[in-house]
Amino acid sequence: MDTLAISATANGLNYLPEYLAEATGLFRDAGLSVTARACDPWTGVLDDLESGAADLALGGLWVPGMYAGTPRELSVICQLNHQAPKAIVRRGGPGPFAFADLLGRVVLAPGIGGSAPYAVTAGLIREAGVDPAGITFLRDLSTAMFVELFHAGLGDAIVLDLVTALEVEASGAGTIVYRHLDSGGTMPNSVYYARTDRVAELADRFTRFTACIDAAMQAVPGTPAATIDAILTARWPGKDLGILREATRQMTASTVWKTVAVDPAGSDRWMGMIAEAAMVRTAPRFADLSDDTFMKAYR
């Protein structure tokens, strides 16, 4: 049995195919003993890659993007999310929404877990022809802190992961007015990446691992509800199971788990967004970020 260690930036519902692959024995059947841990703070994934404690990191594509062309050489192996499963919750009830409605408003964009909530939202706003400079973004605090403050009256809208957005909506504090799964398009949100200098050494394991993740993605829709519920309750024991089920249903109905292969145009689009946010000097191309050896069979 070959080992493979993963360090993840979070324990997220959008990572469900990995959890399913472990729970149903896909990794074991492929001759892999896979261990995974969620790092707090999330930047521990980089420490683990550097020390060799982890073979793969799981997190946002923007991280390899920011390190492209620097001494820390990282290669994307495959993706876990084909879309960004985030949502915007606005105060008040349902009604028409356009990004221009946020002009002059205060939007909470949690950032302690990374820059994606702001960068993706600002990028989508620019694509809609609206200047995000006309919106006051509050950033750099945790999701939990911003949610508490939103309930206490701070801000006009908040950018959240889908589970938390459904929780806030269920509380009556606001309404989901924008789902990235509906309108955000293709975006490689969460990817597996490794130290470039270890790719050749681990190539066989990465090939088998990618096949397992692909198989789990395809299996999610037909997996018995009891199996999914067991994963949900084990990983998020304090969460409302009904909300977790609904978020799972929405993700399954979308293309978030469509393929392990990063879409080159989607990658370039996302990197263009972080370039517009001055998070990189120039937008790295797909070819600068990914070793698509492991994705070719799934294109």
C-alpha cells in the first residue's frame, strides 16, 4: 500500500468527493493509503509541502497562481471543484439583484482563510461592467466573526460559502441573491497541488489518486443518502443536517464536481481576476501552473 498525505486549507463540503473516496474504499482499492488534515492557519499547507509532511496541498488555485515564477515552485495536479460554490447574501427579502445594487454599500468578504471571497466577487463585478471601487469591502476577518457581526447589523451584504449562506438565510438575517453555481461560470476553485520537484517521484500515486477523485465525482449523484449522511454528520456534527443536505443537493446539481481536469480558459480567467486585484504582477497562464499529465484522460 502506497501512502499519500494531503494538507487541506479547510474541512469543506465542496471537498465531498475526496471524503467519499475514502469512505467507500476507492483509495484502498487503488493501493493508496491516503491521510488528510485541515490546517489552521491554512498556510500550514505550504509548510507541510516544504517539509515533506504532505505530498499534496488542497486549496485555492490562487495560491499556486501567486507563487508562479517565484522560488517556491508548485504544480497543480488536478482540481476538486470546477466552480466556486460561494454565494452573496443581502439583507432583506428576495427580489431582483444586479451587482450595481452593491454600489455605495458595505460588503463583508471574509479573508482570514484566503483572498478568494473578495477576489472572485470583485472579478465577477468587473465582468459585469461595474467598478468594485464604488463598493466598500470589509476584509481580512474570519467567516465566523463576520457572520456574527452581520447578524448584529454590520454590512449590507456578505460573501459566504454555500453552507454558511444557507444558514444565514435560514436564520432570517438575509436572502441569497447570487449563487456562483448559477451565474459565476467555470472557475477551478479548489485544486490539488504539489512541489514541482516531487512530481516525477510521486507520478504513479498522483495518477491513481486522480482516477479515484474522478470516480468519486461521478459516484456522488448515485451514492445512497445514508452514505452521504454518514459523512456529513461525522465531519460536521454541529451543523443542521437539512442544510448540509440542501447544499450537497445544490452542488451535485451544478458542475462543481464535473471533472478533475482544470479548464485552461477557466484557469486563465481566474488568474486574470487576481491580476486585476494586484495579487500578482502578471497573470500566470494555465501552462505556468499545471502539470496536466494527470488530467489528460479526463478532458
